[in-house]
Amino acid sequence: MAGIYIHIPYCMKACTYCDFHFSTSLKSKDKLLEAIVSEIKIRNKEINGYISSIYFGGGTPSILNIEEIDRIISCIKNNYNIKSNVELTIEANPEDINLKYLSSLFLLGVNRLSIGIQSLNDDVLEWMNRAHNSSDALSSVKTAKKAGFNNISIDLIYGVPHKFNRDWQAELELIKDINIQHISAYSLTVEKKTALDYQIKKGLIEMLDDDGFSSEYEIMRNSLLEDNFMQYEVSNFCKQGFESKHNSSYWKSIPYLGIGPSAHSYDEKSRRWNVSNNNKYIVGVLSNKLNFQTEVLSNIDIANEIILTGTRTIYGFSKDKIINLLNNNQIDSFLSQVDKLIANNYLTKHNDIIKVNLKQNFLSDYIARELFVV
């Protein structure tokens, strides 16, 4: 099984914190869609077996109309073997959502919706430069349910500066009331050349310290667990049976194909990423000269990738799988670190499977670094 990711690199506005590849100009949209369809066809021999997930990300995929989305989905179905129960997700912003649009998506076979809510505090949303308010966000979930969606995910951001007096617990209580199936929650991160980066350098915004981030994370985690959400990855929570197939493929090292500018692909032994420039991407694809870079993964790269993703999830990782990739000196060092982290209550081990202690999962990045093979 494998997944397909489609990157739609357009947004109506630039969010304060975002460094993803996108453009606020839609002038190239028709040509870019032509290039995406062409790349789907050109690369159809790269995936063996069935496609279990299709994910439209961005950018803002909901900026596309129904005909444009239908064109892409139809092209995928005509060129790949698609499982009958394929998970087909589209990211959408609340301001793009209406009943007619979502009902049409549902009829196209889209069965999972990921809504970029980010916050239910209007002051925070305004600072983030989002185009919706909290009322729009709550309304979008109700509309999605009315259109037939019963697999709805929302994005949230925690760690917002104290100056906004955000009542994080109150927002989480509102989230409980709308009865959704999945939440992806990310810490506010400072990326270079973003508006947030500029505001910090100018002294306009002061980020939370580590204790502040940790506190908001624990508040969120405890609140969601009390509401019968399962935490299956550090940043992802779901009701029973509603894990994201597509996201899980990343964490389980399942191959995936990335289509569109800046999109990444993975095939267990190599990574590949398309050029992060719309015009260069379009020219390359339409001249049948795909513009991308490739990295061949060494055994150490593969081992560290397994460690990085495994320590973030409830699935953990196979000790033997790591050992089979290493030489004797590397094995000794790795096992020594495992024993040390188990002794310090960071890790647990059951037979072959190593997992992060659930109470320590906020430190998963640190734990992974301690385990990395050099």
C-alpha cells in the first residue's frame, strides 16, 4: 500500500507563522493544475500495489473549485490502483466552506475533511492573519456534518504568546462540544522569514518559554484524553478508529508519492522533493523534465528515520529492525542508549518493540536525538 499527496500551493492570505510553499497570486493556477495532472500521469509507474490514501494539502486546497478537484481525483483513479476504502482527505479553511461545496466534494468521494481552525479566540485569529473568526470555525464543522462528513479533523495551534490572554481551556471545551473525530495540534514555531520571525526580532511579540509550551500541551492532552480521544502521535489525537491513514503512513515508513511544487516523496530507500517554485515546476513538468532533487538514504539515515517517527507514535519501533541496519559498534552504542533511557523512565520495551513512555511523549524529539545513530 502507498499514499499520494497533492500540494496545492495557493492561499488567499499569508498566515503570520507559516513558511510552507504557497503563493497568494492565482495567475498560474490553470497551468499549475495542468502540470499536476501531467505529473500524476508521468509518475504512475513509481508506485506498486494499491493506493490507500490520497491527501490534498497546501497551501489551501479548498481554493480549488469542484471541477478542478474532480479533474485531479479522476486522473489519479485512471492511473493508479485505488483501494475501495481509500481515505481521501482535503484540507479546507472555514471561510471556503459552504454546504453546496462540501456536498459536491462528498459526492466526488472525499470522505475526510481537515479544517484549519487553529484557534477559537478571535484576537488570536486576527493576529495569525486568518481569514475566519471563531464563529466561522464552529459553523464550518456543522456544515461539514450536514454535508455528510463523519470523519472530520481540525488543526489547532498551542503556545500562543500570553499577550492575547487566550483561555486555552475554554477553547478546548468548545472543541469537545462540536464532537469531531480527529485533532492535529501543533506548537507555535518560529520559522525564518515569516511575519512571526519579524515580530520577534522587532520586540513586538514575546514567545512562551519551555514551561509555557509544556503547560499548554499538558492542558490540551489531559482535556482530550478525558473526552475519549486517543493520542496516537505526539501532535495527533483521534476517536477510536479514526487515525489518519495518510499521516500514519509517514510514521510507519510506508511509501508515498508527492505531487506538485515542493511536494516530497519517499520509497523506503530514498527521498525526493520537487522544486519549491511554481513557475519552475510548471515549465519542468510540461516539458517532461521534472525538476526535483533526490537523496539516497544510507542504513544510518533509515535507522534514524525509524527512530524519529517511532518515538513520536504509540506504535513505537522495532529494535531488531534498527539492529539489522547497523554495524557492531553502532549496535552497542544504540543498545546502551536504549537501556539508559529505559532506566530513566523515558522508554518502555515489550519484546522487540520500543516505545516512549506516554507521560514523556512531549520530550519525544529529545529522546529521538539521544537514540540517533552516528
